[in-house]
Amino acid sequence: MSSNNQQSLDDIAEKIAGGLRLLGGLKQGAEAQVKSIVEGALDQFDVVTHERMQVQEAMLRKAREELSALEARVSELEAQIKKLS
């Protein structure tokens, strides 16, 4: 292959690589813009994030456990009151 042909191929390869880098940057920018638009739209609705939902579920689970323990304690205290009566 002649040096002119090699130079032309190198130029083409460089232009293609540059185009791919540009497309990669555009893709990232487009993804960020779409994410921003979706988040803005969701902010208008009463939507809870997955993380916040997990926190709420954990709090509810803990409250149920505490309630169950308190119910058992009340039952025990009622039994002791009956014995004293």
C-alpha cells in the first residue's frame, strides 16, 4: 500500500474515531437531559423513590415488632393483675 493510501486510511480512521467520541458525548448528554426531564415530570406527581420506600418499609417493620412486644407485655401484666385479684 502506498504512503498516500495509508495516510488516507489513517485520516479516515481518525475521523471515524472522532465521530464515535462525539457520539459518545452526545449520548451522555442526551441521557442526562432525558433523566432530568423524567425527574422533573415525576416531581409533579406524588411518587416515592425506591430508597424512600425501603426506609418506610423498614420503619413499619420495626414499629410492628415493637407493637407485638408491647402487646405481649400488656397481656403478661394483665395476667399478673388477675393473679393478684
